[in-house]
Amino acid sequence: MIFCFILVICGLFQLLMINGDNSNPSHHKLNITFEVVYMPSNQERVHNIDKQEAILGVHINRNVGVNVAELNEIQLQNEYNINVSSWNSWRYLHSTIDKRNILNGEIGCYMSHLHILNRTMRTRQYPGWTVVFEDDFTIHRKFLKHVH
């Protein structure tokens, strides 16, 4: 959650800096890709994505979220490059510090965002931006002013 928040703050800061630079007209054309993490079984959230995509007026790439409960150790290692013993140590450390067990949904959210970040870093043409939404997001009018 904090990692996602930091990425959003850094991205918004840079977006505002670009919009404030009137000396270079090429900065006014933003190359933005929109991504959303969702679970297809939640039809209410799928409908929300459709609605927000229509408001935004551009395509949003849909990424099925990681359901950790359905993965085994081999899949974690091979598909997500996660060393299970290190992961279990991290989970234990988190539970010691936060005084609660980290939820599978939190792990899946982290892994879903990390997967999008890794794919974006491998395939993205720069300069450009990637905005990642959760499936319960709402597009605000002020956001539209900055991306159109």
C-alpha cells in the first residue's frame, strides 16, 4: 500500500512539473498507459472498470490479480520469481512488527502490482507513464484535465 502510494505521489509530482513547463511544447503531449488489477469473478468491479473506462475515454489494460491461495511453492518460484523460504521469513517479520498476519489478499495485491511494474519496465517505450488502478477506482474530473 505504501509502495503504491509513493509511486502515485512521485508520478503526480512529475506530471505537475511537466504541465508547469510552458517553455517546451513537447512536454504537453503525455504518453500514458492505463492498467487495472481486477478479479474477474467480481462482476460489480468489472462493471465499474467498464464505466470508468468510458469516462476516461481511453482503453484500460486489464490484469487479472494474483490469487495467492491458489498458488503452490513451485508457481511462486517459477511464475513470480519468489523464493518461498525468503517470502516466509518476510511474512514472519511483518507479523512481528505489525502484530498481525499479512493477508493473502495483501500479498496478491503486492504481487499483481509488482508484475505490472516488471512488465512495464521490460516493454515500455520512454518517455511515458503508466497509471495502475485498483478495480474499485473512480475517475475524478481533475484527473481528466491532466491526462487529456
